[in-house]
Amino acid sequence: MTLFKKSSLAAMTLAISAIGTGVAHAECGDVTIAEMNWASAQAAARVDAFILKHGYGCNAETVPGDTMPTATSMSEKASPDIAPELWMNAVTEPIERAVAQKRLEIAGNVLEDPAKNAGEGWWVPRYMVEKNPALSTIAGIKKNVGLFKDPEDPSKGRVVGCPSGWACQITTQNLFKAYDMESAGFNLVDPGSGAALAGAIFKAYNRGEGVLAYYWAPTALLSKLDMVRVDLGNFDAKEFTDCTAIANCPNPKPNSFPVPEIKTVVATDFAKRSPAAMAYLKARVWSAKDFGSVLEFMEKEQANGQVAAEWFLQNRPDAWSKWVPADVAAKVKAAL
């Protein structure tokens, strides 16, 4: 009799457990997650997919995405359900309109302190700024052209710009002109490719040489190297839209790069269907250190987003377990 009771109790416990899991799965249901075509967004999407699937019982899958098409699809069709890393500057209007119409919700920032840890800029090594604090400003750099010698033209300084065909080539050319860098003695150099751009910065940094270059964060390179973003002055949104970002603008004025807004955007239907999962997305804010470690791993191991996500979940439980309740963390760890 005792054995029967114990067996019945065990069976009942398993049944209740299965029912509970089924309910959680039904509440969350099918979830599509936009996986953008750059490293940080790929890793972020795969981390979200793993946690939502194994921690919250969602039938989560990633779908290919990119900033403009994903924003358009989400604002018009509320699909996919989640964009883990959406750079808002280029798509603010349609997203804000969809939020006002209650089709979409903003879960929050992807990265801690995005004004500090993300975005475009002109960068110099910190070791240069420590020797000469004036090099943290564009005015100070123009007065010290000799510290940034162009290897191909040693009588001039060098700004390593963007490869041909990149949007940042236009902004960098206009800022170079706006700050009259040529008259100050600088050449603007096209590195030829993204790899060559990173290589030029890395080579100069490792040699302790002077380098002034365009780059952006979060990236593996800026996670590894201690670089300082040059203060280009105040950002003028109208000037940026009307001229700084326009090819061959005849009279660009001094300006800066926009402060990035990098948000997690969620379809309202999903947020209502699974409030627990939505709470996770609101809590999931990456530190620059953790994001950087993932990007460095991806670069070193030539890893895709899935491999990087599993590496992060296995090796940084102290980081991601803060985003979820203890029972969810236990499920994720068991799945790993």
C-alpha cells in the first residue's frame, strides 16, 4: 500500500509538472526573433532564443533580419515578435508610430550606458590622451598633426576613414571637410576594407604609434583596445540629416555622430501573451564588458551567434542569471 501511494504520488507529480510546462509553453507559444547580420546582434538573438525556449517554454526561433526591413515589418505587421538589437536612429519614426498605435513596445536598452559604450566616432589610443589630454578633442588633434603621421606621406597627418561604399564614408568625408582637416595638414585615407581598417588601428596601437581613425562600438576591436572617442562637439540632428550624411554636401558644418539608441523592440501581442518573458527582455541589459567578451570570442574562434551564445551562457552565469528568476536560471543551466 505504501509503495502504491509513493508510486501514485510520483506519477501525479510528473503529471502536474508536465501540465505546468504545457501551460507555460501555451502562454508563450511560437516566438520569432530577428537575427540581424552583425556579430553582436547575432549573439544577442541567440541568447534570447535559448533563454526563452529553455527557461520560459517558448517555441522560439530566429529569423534573418536587418535594421530597415525588420523595423518596417514590425511597425506594419508586428512581425517578427522580437528585435533584440534594433538601432533606432534610422527607424525612429515608424517604430514610434507603431508604439503609439499599441502594436509594438520598447522593452528597453540592449547595452548599459549606450552613449558611452556604443556608436560611431573618431578614435585615438588612450596612451596618447594620457600624455596629451588635448588629443581628446578635435581642436587639440588639429594642433598636433605631427603625432598622426601618414606612413605613405610622412609630411602629413592621417585620418583613417571608412571603406568605399560604407555609409560612414560619407559622414567622415563631410566631417573631414567641415573641420578643415586638410588645411591642418591631414590626409583622409580609405583603408579599402573593414578588415584593413581594423588592421591599421591594431598595428599602430601595438606599436604605440599615433593613430586617428573612424570606428564604432560595440565591436571586438574596441573591446580589446583602450581607445578614446574624440570630442567633435555638439550633435546637430538637422545638420546631420540635411548635410553631414549627404554625399557631396557642398558646405558641411562642424558636427558629430548621433548618440545611438539601441533598443529591444517587442510586438505587443507577445508582450501581453507572455508577461514573464517580457519581464526578462526588460531586465536583459548587457554590460559593455560582457558584450565585449562575446565579440572577442566570436572573432578569435570565428564563431557564429549560436556558438557564441552557448559559450556566454556556459561561461558567464553570474551575468545572465541576474536577468531571470532562480527557477528559470536553473532550467537554462540544465539545458546547457
